[in-house]
Amino acid sequence: MLRLDMNLVFNMLNLIVLYLLLRHFLIQPVMGIMNKRQAMIENSISNARNSEGQAAEIKKQYEEKLAASSQEGSKIIEEAKNQAKVQYDRILSDAGEEAGRVITEAQRKVEADQEKALNEAKAQIAGLVIAAAAKVVNQEVSALSNKALYDSFIAEAGDSHDAGSN
Amino acid sequence: MLSLRKEVSITEDLAEKLLEELTCETVFTIPIFGGIPIAESVVVTWIIMAALTLLSICLVRNLKVENPGRKQQVLEMAVGGLYSFFDDLIGEEGRRYVPYLISVAIYIGVANLIGLLGLKPPTKDLNTTAALAIISIVLIEYAGFHRKGLKGFIKSFAEPVAIIAPINILELFIKPLSLCMRLFGNVLGAFVVMELIKLLVPAFLPIPFSMYFDIFDGLIQAYVFVFLTALFIKEAVE
């Protein structure tokens, strides 16, 4: 029952061998797997943190871009408005000028027509006067000298008439 | 008169049986150096070693980092639980001794429970518990030596005051002796009590006692042994 002999040494050897066996076949593999999993979890957590930070960064950039683009948009609209106003003013003034020109031309044409009509009327009146005078005087004179004579007569008569009316 | 003699013979019979149960038989003798006797405890330890190693190899196969199976989860819980238990106990300085403590815990636990399978527990042999205690004290002192160096190791005997140095040196022998004898005495005592109960009332009554003496006490002793070893190592590396 109470004996101590060589078996003490064998038992010690057994223990050491058992320790090495268990360490190699049980503890190291299991702890290795658990440590690997731990490392993986830590890794994925840090990855998640990283991508979260990246996402925030991208969001910030995006918002900045959005703000810049809206600013740019309003600038473009402003510019377009200004341009449109300039164009509008230009078109308006062009149209005014054109209209003025047309009116002036029309007036001039009207004046020309009036003058022409007056001249024609003068000529016809002169003819009529010549004819009337020929009948009155009843004699044949050189048509040309008579015509000049009557023209001067009408002119004088007109002038006196104009002076009289004035 | 006759009944008395009969009782005496029964008692003698009982004592004889008990002694027979308690002796650690020599299984075989290696025929060199005039014959080396191999005790039963050594052979049973071999069986335990083989069983544990085979079991470990079987359990450790196909371990996965992701999506572990139920078997792996239980295994991880057991090994990881033991590991963190000793790790908490022993601190960071003694982390390298944790595998030894786990191995010893498993070994003593299995050795104490192997009586249930009809084999004699190796821890019932003084040789085994003495071997455990000697290896433990060597490891404890080695841990202190490894941590503090030769000078610090020698100095640690004179702490906290120089006058208790003899007691500290005595502890070198007291610690393993107490570890050894506690384990041996508990297992032997439990074994004797169980044998007595079995001889007196073979049916039913041994069941609750077996629960306590074979299973509970065996595991408690395994726990106490490794717990104390861990405490001593922690003390040594501090």
C-alpha cells in the first residue's frame, strides 16, 4: 500500500509524456483555433470601423459636391438670366430702331409720292392752262415758248396765290 | 460463543479483502537489472494516456475557425474554460505553465474517476501522487527561478524577512508532501469507505455514496491539487 520504488520514476515520466501529448494534441490545436477566431473577429471589427470611416468620408465629400453643384447651378441660372436680359434688351432696341426706320421710310415715301403727285398735277394743270389759253387766245404759237411762258405765269400766279394765302 | 467466533472471522475476512484491494499489485516485471516491477498504477496511467491521446486526436480533427460544430463548441468551451480558469488564477507571468496545469487537471480527474470502470485508480498508489507532487514542486521552483533568476530565486527564500528563511526552505518539502498526501489520503480513504459499504450492503446503498466518494470527491481533489499548484506558481512568479 505504502510503497515507493522505481514506479515513482515511471509515473513521473508518464506525467511528462502525458503533458507533452495533451499539449500537442489537445491544448495547442484548440487554443490555436480559438486565438485564430479571436484574431479574425478583431480583424473584421477593425475592417468594419475602417469602412465606416470611409463611408463617412465619402458621404462628406458627396455632400460637399452636392452643395457645390447646387451653388454652381444657381450661378448658371443667374448667368443665363443675365444673358437673357441682355438679349431681350438688345432685341427690343433693335426692334425699336427697325420700327423707327420703317416709319421714317414710309414717311419719306409718302412725301415723295405727294411731291410726285403734286408735280403731275402741276404738269396737267399747265397742259390744261395751255389748252385753255390756246382756246382763249385762239392763235397758234410756238408750243415750246408758250409753255415756258405759261409755266412762269403759273409759277408767278402760284407764288402770288401762296403769298396771298399766307 | 460460536456466533462471536463467526463475527471475528467475518471481520478478519473483511480486513483481508480490504488489504487485498488496497495493495498495488505488480502487473509484470521487466527482467533486467534483476527485475523492475511495474505497478498497476503505471499500467493504468498508460491506459489513461492512450485513451486521452486518442480522444484528443479524434476531437481535434476538423476544427474550424468559422461555424464550429456542436462537438467543437463543447470542446472549446471545456478547454477554453480550463485555460481561462488557470489563466485568471496564475496571471500573465505564469501563462506558459497553463498547459501543464490543464494536463494535470485532466489526468487526476480521469484517474480518480477510472475506478468507475473497474480499474484501480492510479492516484490510490503513493508512487503516482508522489510523482505528481514532485513534478509540481520542481515546476513551482523552476517558475520562480525562471522569473527571478538565480539571485532573485535565492533571495526569495528570505522574504518577507530573513528570519523565516528556514521555514521557506522547509516549505520546499512541505508543499509537495501535503499535495501528495492530500490526494493520496482522500482517494485511499474514499476507496476504503466505498469498499466497506460495498462489502456490507452490496445493493442500492453504495449508489449515493459512490456519487460522493467516487465522483464528487475525485473531481474536488483534482481541482484542489491543480488549484494549489497554480497558486504556488503564481506566488513563485510574483
